[in-house]
Amino acid sequence: MPRILVADDNPLSLRFLADALADAGVEVAEADDGPAAVRLAKERAFDLLLLDARMPGLDGAAALARIRADSGPSRHAIALATTADDSAGTTAALREHGFAAVLPKPLSIDALRAAVASHLRTAAFAVHERPARAARVEDRADEDRADDDALDDEQARRAAGGDQAIVAALRGLLVTELEALPAEVAAMAARDDRPALLERLHRLDASAGFCGVPALVAASARLRGRLGDEDWPGAGMADFLAACDRARERLSG
């Protein structure tokens, strides 16, 4: 049974990645930031490290550098990066830092498992794969897609490998994330902390992608476009939070 360390500061992404691998018969350890990933890698031997490129404390590249420099049992483990920024520059930089591959988020369960199996070069991963915990459901009617705030159920099911139970669980986590978001944004506004807001939007993009909420991804992009303004984007922020509230209602409905 392969041992994999999964590190991601986004609780929703961490839950998705860890559950997808565990359901395939992998022994998974979870870390919610870079320093935690480094500590686990020093304590235990892992066959593969799956590290998010952007994490507080230490980003994926810095965490990998510390793991490689240490004498711990995982210093030679294969490393894969996950990132919501799939630009050529980011991918190239992560490869230069020692990652064998870069997996763009959101990614499907099938893509995740295929990448892990390829780099572990073992048949055990596929042999132990278990069936989905819930049957696939029929695609959403086309007319729903005409609604700009519609949930993209097909995208969410593709990401979850057709497992509706995973979709429901991840969307529940996203509802919790959206409920806490206004207070987080208010704190950032009070100190005009645009870097922190950009990082928060990055995390939200990944969550929305896994859950099939394109309206949130679009609202996040619009707000990022306003952050270069001299003043804090009050009107833009109001529009963004309104979009978040509509998404929360959709997910809770």
C-alpha cells in the first residue's frame, strides 16, 4: 500500500484529495500547511508528496526544499504539486523546484489517480481501487446552464469521479467557507491587505472549481481585476460578496 502525504491549506481541497486517494487503497497523511508537511515528512517515510503550491508559512516549493535538505525518511520521495494557477510560468517554476509534475486544480479523481499511479509505477494503486460510494446521476438539464448563477453539476461530478456523495460533502464544506468569508474579507479591508485577499481568492477558486460553481470563479476574477485601483474596491467587493451569497443559497437549496 503506497503512503502519500497530502498538504493543502484549503480544507475543501485537502478533503477531496485525501478522500480520493484513500478510496483507491492508499495510506494518506494530511497536512494543512507547509510547516506541518515538513514535520510529517521528517517523521514518516512517504512514497509520494502531494503539495499545494501556495500555502501559508511555507509554500509548496519551500516545503519541498526543506524536506529534501533534511535527513528524514521522505527526502527522496516523489513530489507532485497542485495549483489553481496553471500558467506556463508557474508550471515551469515548480518543475525547476523539483516537482515531477504539476496538477492543475480543480482536477478530477480519475486525473489525480492516474498521475499518482504513473509516478509511483505500481499496479497496486489500480488493483485496490474501490467502486464509487454512490451511483452516477443524470446530467443537469441544459436550460439550467442559461442561469449565470447555476451550479455546474456535471463539472462537480467529473471532479468527484461520478460520486454524488463526494459532491454533496464538498459542497457542504464550501457553504461553511462562504458563511465565514464576509468576516474574513472585512478584516482584510480594515488593514487594506490586498495580498491576503488575493491569496484568499486563490483558495476560493479551487473550492469553487471542485464544487462546480462557475459564478464564484467569475466573481473572484472580477474582484482581482479591481485590486489595482488606488482605493479599496468597495463596490467591487459588494458585488463579489453578493455573488458569494447567491452561491451559498444555491448550494444550500
